Amino acid sequence: MKLKLGIPKGSLENATVDLFRRAGFSITTSSRSYYPAIDDAEIDCMLIRAQEMARYVEDSVLDAGLTGRDWVEESGADVETIADLIYAKQSFGKVRWVLAAPESSPFRSVHDLQGKIIATELVRTTERYLANNGVKARVEFSWGATEVKPPDLADAIVEVTETGSSLRANKLRILETVLESNTQLIANHSSWQNDWKRRKLEDIKLLLEGAINALGSVGLMMNVRRENLRTVLSVLPALKNPTVSQLSDAEWVAVNTILEEATVRTIIPRLKDAGAQGIVEYPLNKIVM
């Protein structure tokens, strides 16, 4: 039996392949093929645009796939959400679909757009947002380069952003957040009810979540004389619980802990001052809770 798994083609592709690598799966893509190779004989992969993923999963063309919650909602597909995976193409957080207008415009909220034109890829979601706010405006599908359309081709846009830098570069001001989104692992109901496929998906979920938990963290181990142990432990963050192990020499112990990578450059010199020796920093691929 095989699990047919959709990998998002486009902006999320590299981040997804890298996440799977951290989870223990090697996926090899090619610009000439829509069928990536994976080092798991029980999985067949296919590259599908994130915008279309939910529809193909719902129709059982694929057993499961990774796509944004935004595109699941936009398509209205009836699928199982297996896992929320908080990563994006540039960062490890959520993305936002925002309503934005030119900085020079008088628009300050969605209520100022009555009767106006809004360009977006996320047409249905935008229409629902307008309806919920009692605003009637014309929503036009945008094939790309949405940021350059105001003010000549549209009065405002609804566009996805991680940092807002592209919007600022195009002299656009964010008015409101329409939707927050993150990547999801989804499956169709039939595959989720199949015992073998469900177990396979649960294993993939565990490993992917473990890989996400490890993002931004590193392991740190060191040797410490017992007489210096309290001082060394006081340097480590209070909420961390390091493992302390006896070494063959009764006067020495090994200390092992996990820290945020951004804090290590500050902590290592302090550990050295406190008496730690043989300090080793090592990368983490997975932290399974």
C-alpha cells in the first residue's frame, strides 16, 4: 500500500522539503518532473500548487497534502485537518492576508471601500469578509503582481504577507487583517478512515511537529566539577531543566540541555566563567514532546 502525498509547488516548496528533511525524509525535486523522489517506499509524492491542493485531496486524487489554511477555506473543500504546521516560506510563523490601500488614499478601514474595487487571489474569502462587515465592493481576481494594481487598476488589495516589506515597498498601508493562515497537513475522509494510511499520517505528523519544535533550538552539553554545578545551573534559563549525569570521575558531572539558538552566544561565555568545560553546541532536527 502507498500513501499519495501532495507537496506544495511554489513559494512553500523549499521550506516544505527542508522541513521533511529535518523530520527524516529526503525529498528530491526536479524542475522537469512533478513527481519528487522520496526515500520512503510507502509514500508517492506529487507537486501540486497550494491553491489546488485541497480540491485534489477532497476528490481522493491524493490521500493527503500540505497547503495553507487560507486555500482550504477559499476552496471550501471538505477535508480532515491532521496537523497545524506553523512554518512559512521565509519565517517559522503564520502569514496574514491583509486589506491594504495606497498610503496616499483616504481609506482607513474596510467600511471606506463601499462600491470600490478590490484585487486579490483570495476572492471568496474576501467576499465573505466584506459581507460580514456589511460592505458591498467589487472583488476582482488577480493573476499576480497584486501590489502594483492600486490605485490605477484597483482601489485596494487583499494580499498575503509575512513581514509587510513588499507592501511598504509599493507604498501600501495595511488597513485590516482579513485572515491568519498557516500550513496544514490535510487528508480526505476515506484515507483518514483507512487504518494503514491513518497510522502512516500520524507518524508523519509526529515527525513533522518534532522538526518544527526543534526550529530555532540547539543542544548544549558540558562537563562541570560538582563544586561548580550550582553556579553553572544558575546561568542557564530558569525554565529549562537540564539533564545532569555522573561521569566516571566522581568529582565531575555532564550537563545536557536545550536552549534557544539566539541565546547561546550570550550564555556560553557565562558558562565558561562559571566553570563549565568541554562545552559543545549541536544542532537539533527533532524535539518530540
